[in-house]
Amino acid sequence: MWRDHRHVYRAAIVRPVVAGLAVAVLALNLRPTLTSMGALLTRIETADGLSPALTATLVALPTWCFAIGGATA
């Protein structure tokens, strides 16, 4: 009996490529959000009436989440 393993080999190649492209697209999508938070720091602080420490924590939170997620991965 001959089994056709072409679909297994194709899946072994396609899945990592698709996963890599998904990560790249997400990184490009999230980058402007993270980089613009620092520029909007004074507006966020005055509009919401937050303390400087809380505002700095709010701005640093996405970076911490990426660092923790990267370390766990």
C-alpha cells in the first residue's frame, strides 16, 4: 500500500510560513500604536486627569506585555 504524504510535507512547509507572516503583519500593525503612545503622553495625562506615575505605567504596559510574552514564548 502506497500512502500519499505530499499533503503532510506541504503542511509542514506552509504552516510555519503562514505563522511567520501572521506575526510580521501583527508586528507592523501594533508598532504605530506603541510608538505614538509616548507622543500623546501629555494629552493622555491632562485629558484623563491621571498622575504622572500612572500615565508612565500606562505607556509602559504594552512594552511589558510584549516582553513577558516574548520571554514565555
